[in-house]
Amino acid sequence: MYLEKLTVARLALLEQGIPAANFGDRLAGAFGFDRSSAQLDPGGLMAVGSRRDNVIAAASYIAEQGYGWFQSLDIANQCFDQADRQIIANAHTCPMFPGVVDSLTLWQQQGVKIAILSAARQRSVERFIADHQLQSLVDVAKGSDQGLSKPDPALYLLTCRELGVKPEHTLMIGDAQGDITMAKGAHAQGAIAIHWPGYAQGNLVGTDATIADLQQIHCQP
């Protein structure tokens, strides 16, 4: 999958620039990446953190090697940019889970407004929407680099204002703790955890329900 390949590329580039003993292994642990199985922790930094979160984590480990903070940030950003050029996100490398488009289409036909709130950068969110031709299904899309990011409830409240709906009339469906915490902080009507097939089940606190398929959610007119 895309995130696993991106993590491997980031680690390889960072290790090339910082050839310290165990540097890559320690950083992999910080990212929530198991090198032996090439698996990401579903609640770990790479899986749910923003790019900025990951850059800061990488820069912290670089700074441990005697580099200044701003130099450490610059090294981390350069390696991340290079990894982005090596591992391309598209409809093939970032596929949709089965049934998602069908559910979004049905909800839209029933008058539901749909928003995407992501830990990815805005341009990545917009590219994902374009790659999967979701433009007609998504009313608002927000990345983590627009001034607010999860789990800040202000992001949820801003999205509700742009959708023209009250938070207490909305439902959050998420696969990370930040999703649930954000929705609860904004007083959403409900926060549902979804555990996608093939991924380890995380222990999300504060959820109102847990599902494995979007089709388990039924809208009533």
C-alpha cells in the first residue's frame, strides 16, 4: 500500500543523510512502522499523523545527532519531498475501499452533505478526489495544512459552517482516534469508528458504534 511504501522511502532517504547507528530503526518505531513485517500501526504516527507531525518527529531524531533544529527540519523536509517524488499517490497506489463510492452516491441522493477531513495535505486530498472522480460527491474537503488539523474541534466546526449544517446534525465516520476526539469535541450527533477489512482493529475511545462497512449505515429521509 501507498503509506507503507512511502514510509520505507522516507526511512531510506533519512538513513542515507544521517548514517548513525540504529537511527533508522528508532525512527521507524516513532513512525509506527514494523520493519520486519512492513506493517504500519493503524494508530501510529505515519498512519494518522499529518505530514507536519511526521516532519517534526523525524527532525527531532536528526537533532539528536547534533544538528541544529532548523537544519534538522530542512533535512527532514527535503527527504520527505524526495520520497513524494519516488512514491506517487494515484488511484492505483491509493485505492478506494469496496463499497465507498456506492455509499457516498446513495447518501448524496438522499440529501446528505459529505465532507472529507484528512491528515494529508490539501493538494493530496484534492488529488485523491480527482483520481477517484469524487468531485460530484464531496461538498467540502480539507487537508491538515490549512491552519487547522485533527483532533482540533475547530476544524470540524469550520467544516460544518461551510456545509451549512449544525454540528449536532452531523455524523463523523473515522478510523483514527483523532477523528473521534474531534467530532466529540465539536458535539457532533455521533462518532462512528470504521475498521476496514485487512487492517488491524484499533482501540478507539469514545465511539458511539463500530462498523466494518459503510453500507451498515442507513439514512432515513
